[in-house]
Amino acid sequence: MMKTLISCEFNMDTNCVELLYTDGTMLAIDTIAVENEYAEDMYQRSELDWLIYASTI
């Protein structure tokens, strides 16, 4: 069972969001795979793009 989340970072080299928990568990989420599964049309892709740009401000 995973414990408390201690860090969450986007790795630009792998295009993954990497989560690190206090028990040593590391979870990497492949953002390209998630985008390909979620975004079926240009409107959904633009929503994902907005999330990326809004989080960097």
C-alpha cells in the first residue's frame, strides 16, 4: 500500500509525471499514452493543452 505522496514532477526527457511516495514507491505516468487514450478529437486535445499551459503560469 502506498503511503503519503512526497513529490510529483514532470520529466521532460521521458514525458512522464513521476510520483514518489514515502514508502519508496515511484509511479511514472506516461502523459503521451494518457493523451492518446483521452483525446479523441481536437477539442479534447485543446483542453489538455490548456491544462499544460495553465499549470506553468
